[in-house]
Amino acid sequence: MHVVATAGHVDHGKSTLVRALTGMEPDRWAEERRRGMTIDLGFAWTELPSGETVAFVDVPGHERFVPNMLAGVGPVPAAMIVVAADDGWMPQSAEHLAALDALGVRHGLIVVTRSDLADPGPAIAQARAEVAATSLGEVAAVAVSGATGEGLPDLVAALDRLVAALPEPDLDAPVRLWADRAFTIRGSGTVVTGTLGAGRIRVGDELTLSDGRAVRVRGLQSLGRAIDEVVAVARVAVNLRGVEPTDAGRGTALLTPGEFGAADLIDVRVTGDDAHDLPRTGTLHIGAASVPVRVRPLGPDTVRLRLDRPLPLRAGDRALLRDPGLRRLMGGVTVLDVAPPALARRGAAAARATELATMDGRPDERDEVRRRLLVRRADLRRMGVPAAMTPVTGDWLADPAHWSSLGEALITAVTAYSKRHPLEPGMPVEELRRALDLPDRALVEALVSPPLAYRNGRIARPGAGDLPAPVAQAVALIRADLAENPFAAPEAARLAEVGLGPRQIAAAVRTGALLRLGDAVVLAPDAVEAAARALATIPQPFTLSDARKALNTTRRVAVPLLELLDKRGHTRRLPDDRRVLDQAASQNPV
């Protein structure tokens, strides 16, 4: 299917023309038929001689209903510009054309109606001149009469040529279907209609609304018949499960889960005659959505827009900025950035304007990574930026120059930390993450390379955490004391005398130079094995008193030492509080 929007001044015969082409009534409401003008969007379709199907979005022509017109024009790739031969080019003709130009529509056709009432030549010439100066460029023109049918075969042939020239849609793209109508059907529930510009939808698919709420596709209809799958480009009605019509009205989008972010602050380029003289507020029209915005000028043609509610936008999106008070189109909008940086520092706005001047709305992965320094690949995808770079870790992409500077900063930070904390075995990863202002500790670990090493949650140089000479000398003195009696743990006074405080003891324990049994109770690192050998020489099972005598130590040492022997499996504690060595336990079961 191919979708074409009508455009043109009120009462120039758009609906009559669609009716003549399709045999269908595009004016859905009795009020529209009574007044002879299209107030809301109308839809009709027909099959062309080539076998292709073309669906028309018949949009309003009256100035009061321009927002409805924008909802119809926004999602479609081609337009049929209708001008009456007896009326000529009119204000709404110009506004509709300006909207098409601002949205970058490149495929179109001029149709001059009422050729039976006036010479169509002047209207064709003027319309061609107006259209040629826009994004549509030179387009074909056909004169017809809806009343007599004259010229309709030529129009059908021109439509066949028009749809044949339309670009192929991306069927693998994520779905973003802007709802232009929402209503309830008894027995079916909520139905939304829209133009599917890319991707595909299947019955049973789970989609999300703009607000992130999950919905499921209960049914699909296109061209008046139920189908199991619809592919772009197509007019489609989607029957949803789990949502009310009030929650999925015009401007809501149905989205592929996880493929779009919600943007309420965007940087854009504005084009048009009034782009240099923008008011502080306006309305942004994109797809079928209309959202009030606050405007902050940045550069000659770039502005920052703050949206009253977030929309699922991507870099490169085309939109319109309109002044609803003055009822005029302010300009076309190209979205440059849907996740722009804050402008808190002095000079930030000017620097940002300079940066935006280099952006054209065609997102480039390397440029985006360079600007953001660090960014998740999934976040880039949600911004509309294709991602092919190799992550530095997990899903993280990094600007190469920034990544290199982070590596240097890591070495500097670890070196400085080692000097400040000579007894520590390295700098904790979480402290490094904060020092380098990184969003994920996995990035810290990914930065580690020789001569640095990662172990036990810390980053250090080889040899970091080795005991400083004064501490090593103090440990040697205590080891000499223990050589005479391995289980006579030195008292606190002796430890203080040689210069071993809590931090020094902790460092000695980390390096394996001492074994700590409890606060200020330290032994040589081989004390556990030595105790097991000593206890093997006494009768089994044995009591705490027996062990204390065998080890020639005090209760202060014997109690925690036996508990450590139990923990390491050297001994087994019996119900009567006696113990046996593990090898003896198997020979003397209780």
C-alpha cells in the first residue's frame, strides 16, 4: 500500500476528488458533509491499474482546522496538492505547501480541479511555480473535473507513476505509529488508527504507548479487512488490549519496546521565513502529536525546545513549529539532539550553538560518541543513532581520545592514593569511579592495564600493599618473639612498643605476614598448622584445658585458635564441648 495526503485550500474539491477516485466517502462526520468541508481526517483507498493500492489521507483545508491537517500530513511520504481552476492559489494552499516543505516531503502531484468551470492553465502554472521552490521540486500536474470525470484517467496514471517513485520503506525498523484517531468498538475495545511509515505489526505483538505503558495487539485491520500482519507503508487500525481510548488519543504513539526514549528537551534547527524571529512559546507538531513548547534561541537557526510532555523522538525527525496565537507556521524543525547537555555554565549556550552548527540531523555514531564521551549503545539506538562501534565494556561506547585520557587519569589517581595510604593494597574501585566521574564501575575495571592490576575490588600497581620498612621490621620482631613460643600471642603493650597499631596489623595480615585471631591477638601465619600438629600428640578427644596445656598458651589465645581450627576443618567439636582432630574423628566416632 502507498499513502498519499491531500493538501489545499478549503472547498477546492479535495474530498470530491477522493470520492471520485475511490467511490468512498472520506468525510466521516455528518457535520463535515453538512458544511461541505473536511473538519477531521478522512480516509479512502483504491487500486491503481498497476495493481498497487493507494490510500488517501484527506486533510482539512480550513485554517481553523490546520492542526488536524498537520496530523494527517505528518506521517505520510507523498502529497496530492489540490487547487481549484476557478479559484487559483489561496492562503491555505500556501500554508499546506509550507508544511509539506518544512516536513521535507519530496514526492507529490498537483491536481487542478473544476477544469469544467475555468481554464486550468493559469492555476497549473502558478501551482507549479510555488511547488518548485520547495522540497517537492518539479512535480507533474493534472487537470480534472470531479463533476464530469474529465481528466480522471490521466490522474490515475499520474498516481501510478507517483507511487512507483516512492522509496521502499524499512520493514525492519522499529514501530512508531502515531495515533490520529482512537475510539471504542463494542466487543473489541479500544482501536487506534494511524499511518505505519516503517516496520511491521503482527497480531499478538506487545507494544508500548508513549508513556511506557505496555499494550498488546488484539487485532489489525487495513483497507477494511482483518489481517494478521501489516507492513509499512500502510493505513492501519490497531485493536489494543489493556488500554482505554482516552489513554491512546491523537498524538499518542505505539512503539516497539525499548527502541525509543522519551524526550522533553531537544535541540533543533528551524528553517523558514520566521525562523530568526521566534516567540518564546509555540506548538510543536510531529506525527499526529501537538505539544506546547518553550523556545530558547541558541544560534542563528538553532533553538532549544522544552516540551510540555515527553515524546518518543529521534535525531533526524522532521516536525513543524507553529504559533497558535497568531495562527501561523513559524518554521520547519529538524531534530538534532534528543538528549542535549545542560547549559548551566557561563558560555555554555554559545558553545552549544557552535556545536549545533556542525550537525545536520543525520546522526553519525562517531560524532555522537565524541560529543558524549561515554554513552551506552542502547541509548544511542533509542536516540536514532545507528551503532556499530565495539564497546569498551558491556554496552558502553567511548570516545578513543577520552578513553585514553581516562587511562592516564586512572594511573595518576592510583599512584596518588598509594602515597597517601601506603598500608592499603590498592585503591578501591568505587572510590576510583567517583574520582574519575564515571557512571559505571565496570568502566573502571575495563580501564585497568599493566602496570596496574585488579584484585579483590581494588586497583594497584605491582608491589602495592607491600609492608613499608618500619612495619616489616616491627613484624620481624614479633615473629622473633613467637619463634620461642609460637602460641604466646604478644600483649597489646608489646605490639605498641614495636610500632604495630591497628592499621599496621591489618596491613601485615593482608600481606600474610601475621595471623589475626581477634582484636590485638596475633600469631605467626603458620600457627594453625603448628597447633594441629601439637594437638595430634595428645589423647583424643581433648578439652579446652588439654589444648591450652599442649599449646602452652592462655585461654585468650586458645579459645579463638580452636574456633579457627574448627572452621578450617582441622578439629571437630563434640556435643560435650570436647574436640577431636579430623583424622582422629573418623577413628573415634561419637
